Amino acid sequence: KAGVTQTPRYLIKTRGQQVTLSCSPISGHRSVSWYQQTPGQGLQFLFEYFSETQRNKGNFPGRFSGRQFSNSRSEMNVSTLELGDSALYLCASSSYYSSGSGDTQYFGPGTRLTVL
Amino acid sequence: KNQVEQSPQSLIILEGKNCTLQCNYTVSPFSNLRWYKQDTGRGPVSLTIMTFSENTKSNGRYTATLDADTKQSSLHITASQLSDSASYICVVSAMNSGGYQKVTFGTGTKLQVIP
């Protein structure tokens, strides 16, 4: 079974531009979560999608948005990029949306975004 | 405010030795606690998941414990190997009013195993 894939793996943008990152979950998984990882803040939760609906959202500005398609693939968009947006963006998939059962999340390799 | 604190921040141990990493949290209402291993430049990999009713869970040489009363968890690594060198992240989830989880990540413990 193929793992979670993310594209592109590396991206360089300049301030003010926008960027779209893509995540393909493990086959059969319907939940996709996005995270931002920086050396200073560690891993921070962005949002979670399940069945094309945003189910959960972290404390990030509206410049960060996402969507999920009917095949469970998800995209994340960041508009008006700032220098502080430079980070590793990780997506994780699971078979069901977050619940008390502690469903395992499987992470992709991440997209390394550098904003100049 | 939900917080997850991990200690130590970094650790160096000799190959073959055991070590224990700590995680203290203030997250509530508690839903589950996960330990992840993250190699440099790669995404985190799940090691264990524990819910409220579980106090020990093992995954090979990794054993996690949970004390929900004191809100503490530990990850014990037995007979360490060079490949254990990585960051170990504790993640605690709380159930929000909508029935979905809010996840809080610890800043991790960076473990280095030396020959």
C-alpha cells in the first residue's frame, strides 16, 4: 500500500506570492490533516478535512486555507506569503476523522517551503 | 491553555543503553496521547497511541506509559540502537465541543545515540 505523498517536496517563493501544496492520502483514508513545522514553534495543527468538509481548525490566519476533493486528495493554499511562513508543511491521513478511538495518523514526507 | 511539555530537550546516550523520555500535559478533556518518532528531514512516524483507559503500550523496544491522574506520560526505549537517533514528539488530543479533536504537540526530545 502506498504511503502518504506530498508534492512538491521543495518550494521557493517570494513574499506576497501564493502557494498551493498537494497531499494524497493512503488509499482508503478519508481524513487528511495539515501541520506546519518550524524549529521555533514545533509542530502546529492547521486543519483537518474529512469527506470534503473541514472538521477541525487550528489557530492560523485566514491566509491559510485548504480543501479536499471527492477522492480524498487535499490541497493547502497560502496566500500573500510572509517570511515567517517558511516551514515544513506536513500532511497526515487516517481512515476516520479524529475521535476518541485514537486512530493512527500516517504522515507524508512534507513540503519544505522557503519564502524569500 | 492546553500545553504539552517534554523533557529533556535533548539527550545523548550510548548504544545499548536504555532511556526514558517524559511528557507532561495540561490538555483537557483528554482524548488520547501519541508518541511519534521523527527522523531528520522526514515526517513523524507513529509509535504508540493511548486512550484514557490504557496505561501501558509497547511497540517493539518502545514502551509508553500513561498516568491520566497526574497527566504524565513516558516513553522508554530499551537497548538503544543508532537508528533510534531522532526527535520524539508527544502529542495530546482533547475533544472539543463539536466532538472533534484538538491536537497539541510537544516541542520534542532530540535523542542522539552514539557508538
